[in-house]
Amino acid sequence: LRSLLPPGAEYIALRRAVMGARLRLEQTECQQVFSEFQDASGRTLQANLDAQGRTAVSYLSLILFADGGRLRRCQDPNTFAVTEPGSRVVHLCGRQFASVATNNPRLAEAFLIHEELHSLGLGENPPSPEEITARVLDSCHP
């Protein structure tokens, strides 16, 4: 786990969610979600993983999780994490993320996989954030 979060509840929530997401990503059904989405050039995210010689699980270990508490986008109580397409840095909206990780661990895992999709090049709107998370939940948490 690559994290810039200080020790505490938010780090513990992240660590637990990453462990759960790794277990989900080992499942073939969950890996299918990487073939369902494309980057801006039309390549599937699975093709992007393949080009790097990575699996969904090994790519997750490359992501650096940082504190996004000061980001404007994290001021929205319905935003749990933020990244840009192609970036390996995911900013966690600490309190919101820790809360959802405690109350709905499977949703927190889905949020991390959602952000991994963005890190591999997936844009947003379209598809909407809700659509992305729904596809991850369908594939990875049947």
C-alpha cells in the first residue's frame, strides 16, 4: 500500500479497503470491468494494463493514496476520492471515505476500483460517476 496518509482512522480505513479491493480484483468477473471501459483514445483499460505487463491487482499497488481533504472537490459530501485520468495519485476525501469504509466496506472497495479505472485512463461524464461505480459493484460484488 502506497499512502501519504498519516496514521489514524483514515489510513486504517484505506488499508482495509485496499485489502478488500485486491481480493475482488483477483476474481475473473471483477477483472471484466477493465474490458468494459475505454480511455480517450478508445483503448480498453485492460489493453492499457496489458501494455504495462500488469494485472488489475498489481496496478493497484502502484497507486499512491494522498489526503484530498483540502481539495475543493472533496468539499462535496458525496465525493469520496478524486483523481485525473492517467494519474497514479488518488486523493481520498478522508472523513467521507473513512465513514463509508466503516459503514459499507464493499462500497469503499468499489470506490477504489473506480479510481483505478480513472488512473488507467477512464474519463468521466460520460460515463457518470454513478454508472462507473454501479458497473464495478455489478462485476466485483455480485
